[in-house]
Amino acid sequence: MAFQSDNSAAPCPEVLAAIAAAAPATLAGYDGDALSASLAQAFGALFDHPCEVLPVVTGTAANALALAAMVPPYGAVVCHQEAHIEVDECGAPGFYTGGASLMLVPGAGGKLTPDAINTATAGHRGDVHQVQIRALSLTQATEAGTVYTPAELAALGDLARARGWRVHLDGARFANAVAHLGCHPADISWRAGVDILSFGTIKNGGLSAEAIVVFAPDLVEDLRFRRKRAGQMPSKGRFQAAQLLAMIGDDVWLRNARAANAAAQRLAAAAGDRLLHPVEANEVFVKLRPGEAEVLRAAGLGFYDWGAVGSGEARFVASWDTAERAIAAFEKVLAGS
């Protein structure tokens, strides 16, 4: 009964079936097969916009390679102080960009605002003695489990454009955000000014494929070389393509995200006034009462302590396949506290 991360979820049946179907085929290697060749058209239809799709094995690779295509070694990326690229990617953005910096900006509920960015960068001179800001990286859904509205993202995109910055969107939980908003995926991607989207599937029922979705044509050629150099271009690319096509086919990605979001809402209702942030996707942050963490773990629930040591804060992440018995156990413990 694991609530530590949606990475622990099983791959969904559609993904496994697609891998099996691609296995016996004798096809061209790398991206030369028909499945890989169809990715751009399939994702273009999904987003109602021309795009290129470069599969990679991890979200970290997707994020770091996207930023490397946007930012030179002497550049900087503006991001939230709790962004995955800062907290959980072991310096990968700096490695892949050749040394670019991250400029950290605070924001309530995991969100950035134009005012917060303006304040944080007000003293940046931009002369030869300082790094040059070249990109804004946003996370949707955020690290606090909240979701930017299309208007909020568009305002941030407008700010970036006015400053000549590129925009990257870490969409490890993009599906959960779309499911929550009920909007067209374009409304929180290219229509909001996003140049490159890291489209996550692994947390949402995928197995080993994430997609770098490139809406800005001028960034594609550079990314192709960077992807190969980074060892993120598998020789049997048809298996990654098959997974991605299975996820977006028949809206499997949204079905899975809706299931995870619904499970999170059950947890949120049980948590009541313990909630630390609004629950808008599939992450639930709570401040547990004394003794509750121990009782939850004794009941077989796995989760991460969060925040400062001894704070009582904890994170619970629901998945597309979260079991009813896990939710019921959570509800029972908190109801009895």
C-alpha cells in the first residue's frame, strides 16, 4: 500500500500490450521504424499544433535536455525553489547545459507568479559579469500538488516572451493537471507560450518512456544531437514509441490521471483540516497529528515524511492503480485519530 510515489505504480495494460505487439517486428533501428515516425503526427493531433517528439527514458533526461537546447553554459534558468530540476535531479540541468545556473524563486503552493519573478530578478544586471537568463522552467502539476490555470500559465509565458526567454514545462504530472482542469492540453502548453514540454507517462501508468514535445521548430535539430550524445536514443526505439502511442491513444493518459486524482480526493477528504495545500492533482500534503504517522505505517501504508524533521508533515501520492484497501486504511486511521 505504497503512497511514496506514483513511480511505484504498475505499467497499465495498454502499455504492456503495445510493447508485446512491437516485440516480434523486424523494423529499422533507432527512430527509423513506423511507430517512431508516427509520433509527431499523433502528438500534433493531441495538441492541435505541429510538434516534434523525442522519446527519452527518464523525466530527468527530458527536463535537462530541453533546458540544454534553450540555455548556453553561461546562461540561467528561472524556476521555483522547489522545482524538481533543483531538488531532485542531482545537478543534471547544469551537467547537460555545460554549467548553466538555476535562479530560484519562492512561491506559495509551488507556484510562480510574474510579481515573484520580477522581484527575484530585479537586481540582476545581465552584464558580462553575470549569467544571462535565457529560460523559464515551470512545473505542471506543481511540486505542491497544485495546478496552474491556463490564465496563470499564459501570464508567465507573456512575461518570458517580453524578456526574450524560452519556456520549458516540466510535465511529469501534466496528465493530472489536464484532468483536473478539464481543458484542452494546448491551453496549458503551446497556447500559454511553452516551447518545450516534458510530457510524462511513467508516473501515469507508463513503463520506460517520456516524451520531449517540441513546439518551437528552431530547437529541434539541436535536441536531436543532444539526445543521441546523452545516450537517450535507444537502438530499438519502437518500444518507446509504442508506449507513448498507447498512452495517448483512446485517452488512456487521461483515464489514468483521473483515477489517480480521484484517489487523491478521497485522501484529501479524510485528511480534512490537516491539508497543507489544495489537492488539485494526485499529491496530498498533510500535517499529521502526533502519533498518526506511526499508526499509518503500522497499518501498512508507505509514505514520505516531508518538510523539517519533526514537523509532522507528510506526502501521500495516489496512482492510477491505487488500491481501494489502501485508501480505506488511510481513511480508517485518520477517522479514528
